[in-house]
Amino acid sequence: MRTISLIVPCYNEEESIMLFYDAVTKVFTGINHAGERYQPQYQFVNDGSSDKTLEILKQLQEQHPETVHYISFSRNFGKESALAAGLDAATGDLVAVMDVDLQDLPELLPEMIRLIEEEDYDCVGTIQKARRGQSRIRAFLSSRFYKVIDTMSQVKIEPNARDYRLMTRQMVDSITALPEYNRFSKGIFAWVGYKTKYLTYESQPRAAGTTHWSLSMLFNYAIDGIIDFSDAPLRLATWVGGFSFFLSICGLIFVVLRALIIGGSVAGWPSLVSIILMLGGLQLFCLGILGEYIGKIYLETKQRPKYIVKEKK
Ligand code: UDP
Ligand code: MG
């Protein structure tokens, strides 16, 4: 009998939890019916929900004390922290990360298990085809994001990959060994390496409730992803700064020579003003990039825990 830990972050998901539990249990009944022997271990993480999520998790845990466990945070720490807590707590031989809203199809699990057990993969990830109900602008921005992160960072992050994946114990141990406070899971999964296979599937609507992501949150997430896994923006700032310095030296030589040869003139102040404005903007931009990194360093040096557990079972 092999155990599979299912890490399930939940933030205000009172309507989804039972639907999720029933759907996944059904899938495992099917797997074991086919002769395999896999025991699911549900590791729910209540990420500071303000609705009945925790009560429902407690009820479920009481009904199935052997297979259902939960961790409850002292406040909302975000999905990345919830995943970190789940991975820290997971004890299974294989470990899956799944959203509770059934957008991560449980029906893929048998194939994912087969790929790891029989074809020797360490990890099976998932990619969703075009998101139904996703606006054009979001789709465009997310494709840009993957382009940028691909050119800038050393790790290869699969475009449109979801967090939904199944991993071996060894890979999970490698992930939990990473000490960083700023966690960008998509990058971390890619960074630790291991032989990974991606399954593509049609994206699903939410089982209940609404998404927790606004456009501005997605922007911040994208910036985190780039900054956490790349120092290319700093390099870019150096290059752009160097290039504009070179241009201004050329301009200076030109102005001095012209003044010496033709004589002084006050004409040309519009160009002067625009150059000053442009350089000012450039400097602020570069300062912003520096600030992003310093902010990250600041958070890392505080060495605060990634999450605070209020109760667990
Ligand atoms: N989630 C969480 N903490 C948060 C936001 C979301 O644990 O602060 C969980 C949420 O309950 C769900 C998963 O993360 O299980 C994905 O969230 P959501 O469905 O809102 O994201 P989307 O699928 O739209 O990317
Ligand atoms: Mg979702």
C-alpha cells in the first residue's frame, strides 16, 4: 500500500471542499478497483478563511481521522505559504498539489501516478489549454509574462503550467529543503529539476465560488516571479544606464564642438527638456528595480516564518 499526500490550499472555499473530497475519493476508489493500492492522505491547509472552511474541514477530519488532516493558519498568508505548509507536513510516498475548486481535474491522477510509477518520471505537471472565461487581456498578459520570465531567468518555467502536479518523495524533500521566504512555486518546481512530464488538459470552470486573483494581484505575482528567479533586470538597468551615459557623452562632445566652431546658441531647449525628462524617468525606473530587490533582501534577512499554524490535526 502506497500513500499519496494531497496538498489542498483552501481560502474561503466552504462550498468546494465537500465537492472536492467526493470527486477525489471517487477517483481513488476507481484506481484501487483496478487492482492498484493507493491510500490518499488529504492535507488541507486553511489559509485564514473567514467563512465556514475550517468548520467543514474539522467535520471532515472527524469523519475520516485516518486519512484527512488539516493545518489552519493564524491569518491569510497566501497560496504560496499554504503550499509550503502542506509540503512541509506531507508524509506520502507521492505528493500531489491540487486546488480545491476542481479546476485541477482529479481524473488525471491515475495517469499521473502511472507515469511516475511505470515510466520513471519524478514529477508530472499539468498545463491548461486556453482558459475558458479568461479575458483576452489576461491571456495576452500571461503569455507576455512567460516570454519575459523565459528570457530573463535561468530556469525554464513551462508556459501556462498550473501548480497542480504529482511529485516523488525525493523531489518534495528537495523543495522543502529550500530555505527562502519569498516563494514562487512555479519557479521552485522548475529550479529543483528532476524528470518532469507535462499533461495538457482543457481548463475547467470553478466548482463553486470565485477566483481570488485580481488583475493587480496577477501583476504583482508576475513581478515576484521575475525578481525571485532572475537578476536580469539589474543587468538591464546597468546596460540601459551605460548606453544612455555613452549617448550623453557623444551629445556633450557634439555640443562643445559646435559651440567652439559655430558659436553659442540658446536654441534647442525643447530637446534639452525632453532629454532631462527621459533620463529622470530612466533613473526612477532603475531605482524601482533596485528597490524591488532590496525589498526582497529585507524580507529574507528578517527570517520570519513563512506561515503561522494556529491549529492542526
Ligand atoms: N488560495 C489560498 N490562499 C489565497 C488564495 C487562494 O489558499 O490567498 C487557494 C484557493 O482556495 C484555491 C487555490 O488557492 O484552492 C487557487 O485559487 P483560485 O482558484 O482563486 O485561483 P485560480 O484558479 O483562479 O488561479
Ligand atoms: Mg481556481
